[in-house]
Amino acid sequence: MKLTYRPRWRSWLVAATLAGCGQIAPLPQAQEPSADTACALDGMLLQDYAGAKGQIRYADGKTDYFCDVMELLGAMLAPEQHRSANAQYVQDMGAADWQHPQGNWIAARDAVYVVGSRARGSMGPTIVPFARQTDAASFAKRDGGQVLRFADIRASMLSASRAAAAHADMAH
């Protein structure tokens, strides 16, 4: 019987390589926009407007910023969205200052939203994101609206919110 010597490091290398295949790369962190960061849709400067902002971090390393959560949600829910996004973020308005929001970025798909409130963002009526259900419920009690999870938001809600606000503005 002939014994064959196999170095142990080969087995360890194969095991380590296979173990690494099952790991998922961490999502890119949200980036704080600079003072001159403009909205990807309309070129408006983010810092000029109150309310929660949004951002999409793409697989190619680029980031699109949105001056209003309604714009971000519209981009996320659009069937024609073809670019590969790694992560989407909104600001937690339970922690951020409405007039000058900074930081407090949370995953858009994990947020709880208040839809149909009296809150106004850069483009008029907006949808307000929160990290905690209790913060969203308190906001809705104070400013109106319905508390929904991301999975319950439909693109039709975005256009319906804008249409309802336009109708209310014409009535005055």
C-alpha cells in the first residue's frame, strides 16, 4: 500500500474559498450629500428644501439623490428602472430635523411611511419615512395620514397624492 502525502494547507484553502462564496458583500452605506448636491430628477439643490431626502446607491458606485421621498419612491417603483441598485435610503424623520435634515439614513425598504399627511416636501405633499412604527403613528395622529410599510406603497399612491394636493390648492 502506497501512502500519498497531501499538504493540509490545500484542504484549508479549498474550504476557505468555498466558505467565502456563500458570503454576501455588505451593502454600501448611505452618503451624506454635500451643500451643492442636486436632485437627480430635477436639479434642485437638496439643502434648499425641508423634509426627508432619499438616495439610491448603484452597483457601479454612483449615487443618485432625491430632494423628496416621493421622487425616490417613484424611481424605486418604476417598472422601467433598469440600473442595478445596491441600496436605497431615506431619512428617519423621527430623528432628523424637518427643516434641515441631515444624517439619520435608514434603508428605504425597511422604513415605515406616513402617506396622506399634511406634510409638505420640496414638491408639495410628500410621504414621510420613519425607522420606528411608534414614531410614524405619533406623526400620523398629529398631522394626519396612514401608516404603511414599503411593501404596501404603490406607484398609484404617488400620483394620487399629487393630484389630491393640486385639487386642494385650486379650491383655495
